[in-house]
Amino acid sequence: ANPQATDAQPENDHSPIGTLCWITDAQAGSSIGANDIDGGATTLTSPALDATGFTGDAILSYSRWYSNNAGGAPNADEMQVLISNDNGANWETLETVTENAEAWVEKRFSIAEFVTPTDQMRVRFVASDFGDGSIVEAGIDDLQLIDVGCPETSNPADYDNNGVLDIFDVLAFIDFFNASDALADFTDDGAFDIFDVLGFIEAFNAG
């Protein structure tokens, strides 16, 4: 929904383009506590996400809004952010949110630091107000999986970088070796000797 501003809730979503986000209640109501969380928890669970096949690290990114510093029991509550790699059968904690930033906060986590990335990832946000009443509002926007890193480099023996190891790569190595070019220094020791030749052969045979 498009949130309406209160002292505990944002006026706008996080995205530069668009107006909608997940919010505990979009309506401002007649007072700051009219539509906040009371006497329990509000849970938002993502659909299944595929975090496999990335060339680098699978990074979970989202922006969150959280406020719990007003009302009868300020700062007494929290929002749990959980992650699952088995479609929700088991959950691990990503973070426990208690800060009152009064702004959207972008967070990024490397999935592999918590669970093994799979094609059955789910993310869950649980904002709650238990015990004495306080003003609790939460919002989530721009949740996405990001591929961070570099693709695997080509075989160092593939001198023309065409993905194929053939006689042309052998000839190129010989030319570089005879010219004492750093590209033929497989041992990276500044010398050009039999060990560089053996390094090239090993890389070439490894495909």
C-alpha cells in the first residue's frame, strides 16, 4: 500500500519510482496509535526465491522501516528478520531490529553466511507489540536477490581468450616465452624456465 505519514510511519515508500511498499497499516488514522501493531505480531513472508546459479555471492537486499520508541513502553519491542532455505520448514535469524532510525534503512546479507543458498529461499519479517502498549510500525520495500562478484576467470593457458585451448594458444605461449614476456611467467617469479613450461602444460591439459 501507499503509507500515510505519522510520527512513527513514513509518508513514502523507499523506491525512487513507485509508491507502494509492505507496511503494517497504510492508514494514519486519527492518532499515532490508531493503526499500529497492538497485542501480538504481524508477519510478512516472501514467496520462494531462487538463490542458485549466481556467478558471485548471492546477496539478499531489502529496505526496512521500523519504529518503536513511542507510547507507554517505548523501545520494548523488536522486529525479527528470518531466512529459510527449505521453503519455510526451518528458519535462521538474519537480524533483530530495535533501532529507531526514522528513515528507510537498506540492509544486505550474504546468504551463504547464514544458510546454503537454494531455490527454496524465503524471508520472513515479524514485527510485534507484546506486553505494555507501545507504538510499533514497520515497513519493507525493495527486497531482491543480487549477484555480487566476478565470474570465474578463463583458463590462464587460453591466450586468445576464446574458451578453446588449441595449437594457437601453444604458439602464443612459445612466442611470449621466447620474448621473456610476463604473460609466460606462470610461476610469477620473474624467471622464464622449465617450471613456466610445466605450468603452461598443466593448465592446458586441465582444460
